[in-house]
Amino acid sequence: MRFRTKQIHAGVTPDPTTGAILTPIHQSTTFVQPSVDEYMATGYSYSRSGNPTVRALEVKVATLEGGADAAAFGTGMAATNAVMMAMLNAGDHVVFSDVVYGGTYRLATQIYSRFDVEYDFVDTSDAANVAAAIRDNTKLIFTETPANPTLKLTDIAAVSEIAKSHGIPHCVDNTFLTPYYQRPFELGADLIVHSTTKYFDGHNATVGGAVISRTPELHERIKFVQNSTGTTMSPQVAWLTMQGTKTLSERLDRQSDNAMQVARFLEGHPKVLQVAYPGLESFPQHELAKKQASGFGAMGWFEVQGGVEAGKKLMGLVELWTLAENLGSVESLITHPVTMTHAAIEPAERLKVGITDGLVRISVGMEDAEDLIEDLQQALDRV
Ligand SMILES: *Cc1c(COP(=O)(O)O)cnc(C)c1O
């Protein structure tokens, strides 16, 4: 089966008792056991440990990424946390991409640091930096590509090869491109993390996350943390996410196409100092983007003439673009990372990795590109 067929059918079978075409929302805490001898005969006992609606989504996500199995979580951060908890002991060391989602940075520096987990944030756009950062106690390499918000890319195959040669699992946060455009397992990764809040849902309706494992052994470790810490996704969220996932490819194609048009417009506007979009020839890692992904995604950023003040003013002048955190939804969103998504990172650290005060992040939605461009035009003209 090919991707579009899988995104609709994987994990979903008509309900055997009613014929309902959609997987029902199994809103039940517990599942009746036929007898003591037949405990878990249905595969379910208690919804923290497993729920049929959540399971259907897990199967779908695992199938789309091409992994052995998946575990769904209450949020993307719960998914990232599960990877760290499953792979690390006190005294272990992690190599992270220097540009990661702000919450991932906070988790390492403010939570895991308290449990004596050591870490380095390195520029993973050069795989040699990963090799150089590996220590005897390194037990996890965690990269995010394209990275939020600068879009810096990591060569997944090159980092996976280094990870493999040291016997260290490589986890990729694949939230920005999803398996429709980027397939980390085929490039050698061992674990994949998603904030399903973003493109899998796609409609600004839920928060959720998933960890997909290359092997059953890795999945067992993730599943154990999911059940032990109780960070499981709820059945309603799984159901909504599942419906969103069925149109993932169509949304991404349209949103990416819109993003390319918006990026080209911004590139030609006199008040825009810099535009970053992996599909532009001017993007520093354009060749790598073409090599390791089949699409460029719908995230971009730009810097307006006039710094923070102009950036802030612009966000007040746009009418169609919505000022909000989140990304990947059908609605086009505009964000100021320094005051919003990446406020958890210290100012000096932010600057070092290119998150400047005037950076405006855009998540391009599914509206008509002409309307999105006209709105930016009127706002930029008045900045
Ligand atoms: C949003 C996001 C997360 C965190 O996901 P939540 O669902 O908000 O907890 C992790 N990684 C990336 C790249 C994200 O964009």
C-alpha cells in the first residue's frame, strides 16, 4: 500500500459490532475480563495501559513512519520525555541539536539536569560536531530537523551512521515534515518523536504526541514508560487526530505550495531583510533539503526591517494571519518566537543559534495564497 491509502486505512477497521466506518471513541476506563483465566483476552484492561481508539491511532502512525510500533502520548513533550526516560539513567549524557523546540531545551536543562543527566547542544548541521561531542556515557542523540524555529537542517543519514557506529540510539523529532515528506527510519534513525498537535491533527483541535520505534525492543521500553508514568493520549484526542491524519498529505502539499508562494513574495519585498524557507534556492541548506525530504514543508521565517519593534508592529497589522502559538494547522499562523515559543531559552543562547529578536515565524495554512500574500503586503506597507 502507498502513503495516501495507508493514511486513510491503516489501523482502522469497521466496528465489528455495529459496522460503524469510523473507529468508535471507546470512552471507557476499564474493560471487562471474561474470567480470571482469560485476563486481557481482548487485549485491553485499563485505559492508561491501552485503549482501542488510541491503539488505532498508534497503528496508523507506526504504519506511516514505517516503524515496528508506536505509542501515543498526551502531548508532544510527553513523547519527548518518554524517549529520555526510557533511554537514560543518572550520569548519562545526551547530544542534542542546538536548535530544538523550546520545551525540549527546558526539559533537558531544567528537569533532567536535576537527575544528573548531562547534555550538550551542538550544531548538528555538521555531523562531525555530533561525533566530536560523543562521550563514553552518551546514551542518546536527539536531533530536530527542520529545527523550530530557524529551520536548520540535520543530515539524518550522516548522524545515524555516527550513532550506529557508537551503538547509540538516534531519535529524530519529525514534527515539521511528517512521514509524508521525511522518513527518518529509511535514513537510519532508531526513534521518531512527533507533536501530533501540529500536522497530524492539522485543525488546531488537540494537543498530542507519539513515539515511533524502529524495533519491538525499543517500543517495549517506550511503552513501559507510557504506562508507568501515565502520559497516555486520551481516546477523544486519538479519534480527532485520526480523522485529521487521513488528509495529512493533501494538507501538506497545499500548505507547502502556499509557503513557497509566500516565501517568494517576501523575498521580493523591500522591507524584508531576510527570508528562510528550505524550498528557496537562497536557503543555505537547500541541497540537503532536496536530498533527504520529498517536500519543503510549510514553515518559514523572515526578518523585517526595523528589528523587534517592526516585527511586533507587523503582527498587529496582519488581519488574516493569526497571532498564536502552534503550527501546522489549516489556519495560517504568525509567531514571535522570542516572546512566545522559545521564551524558555536564555537570550544569549537564543542569539547564538540564530533566534534573533526580530525573527517572525510563519506557519502557512490552507487558505488561498493570494489572500495570504495580500494581507502580508498591506501589513508590510504600513510597518
Ligand atoms: C510543538 C512541538 C513540540 C512539543 O509538542 P507539544 O504537543 O506542544 O507538547 C515538540 N517538537 C516540535 C518540533 C514542536 O513543534
